[in-house]
Amino acid sequence: MRTIILLIGWPVLVGGSIYILMKGQKVYSMVKGSLVGSLVRVLVFSMLIEMYSLGIVATALMLVDLSYTYVVLPIFMIWFVSFVATIRTLMSWENEERKMRAAVESQPK
């Protein structure tokens, strides 16, 4: 079970990191120069730090003792909820920026 978790966990972690970096870059390019632009950087980097910290802790626990393998599920759940929250936040910021740009462009000059 430990091998399966490690073979699946780290590729998912790396793939999630790449996705968050790409989504964060897209949102940042839309809102750079504003307060949200600064928040995008903080959100992305804090999520990456959290993801890899949890991954390292989970891997170390599993390598120390096989009985700790069952501790990994709650760690994964914490990571997954944080991942989804980060993606949803980035998507909502992106949508709000699009709405604001559309409103500005539709106003008569």
C-alpha cells in the first residue's frame, strides 16, 4: 500500500503544483499592478509550501513505519481541500477581473 501511495501521491503533487503555477500566472498577468496581483503571488507560493511540506511529512511517516500509512489519508484530505480552495479562489479572481474589464469596456466614453 505504501508503494502505491508514493507512486500516485508524488506525481499528483507535482501535477497539482504545475497546474497551480500555470493558473496563478494566468491570473497574475490579468491583475498585476493591483492588490489582487500581490495576493495571487502570496496564495500560490503559500500553497506550494504547504503542498510540499505535507508531502514530505507524509512520505517520512510512511518510510519510518508502515503503520503510519493510515495517517497519510487525513494529510491527503487536508492537501486536497487546500488545493481545491486555492484553485477556486484563483478562478473567482479571474472571473471578477473579466467582469470588471467588460464593465469598463462597455461604458460609453
